[in-house]
Amino acid sequence: MAFNEIIKYIRKQLNITQEQLAHELNVSFSTINRWENGHTIPKKLAMVCLIEFCRSKGVDEMTICELEKL
């Protein structure tokens, strides 16, 4: 699964908006939007924060493993 699909899936699973996810990860709304539209991918530090966020919110382990492969 591509990163933009994973990030959309995570948001849907947690039932949060792009704005809410941006706030949780301390990034801008436009950053989340670019991730979801496939324009950019997160840098290493942002990816680590995203994985930690997913673990803290109970995102399924298979999705977290997909993130760790990127």
C-alpha cells in the first residue's frame, strides 16, 4: 500500500480530519494534505512521530508495519 493510502486509512480508522491529525503530529494542515495527495512523504522524524501516534491510538499493527517498511 502506498503511503498516501495508508495515511488516509489511518485517519478514517481514527475518524479524525486532516486538521486534527496535523494538530496531533504538530505539522501543518497543508503537510497532511500533501501526504494524502501523494505529493510528498514525511521525513524520518515525522514518520517516527506518526508511528508513535498510531501506536498510542490503537491503530492496527499491520498498518503500523506498513509504515515501518517505508
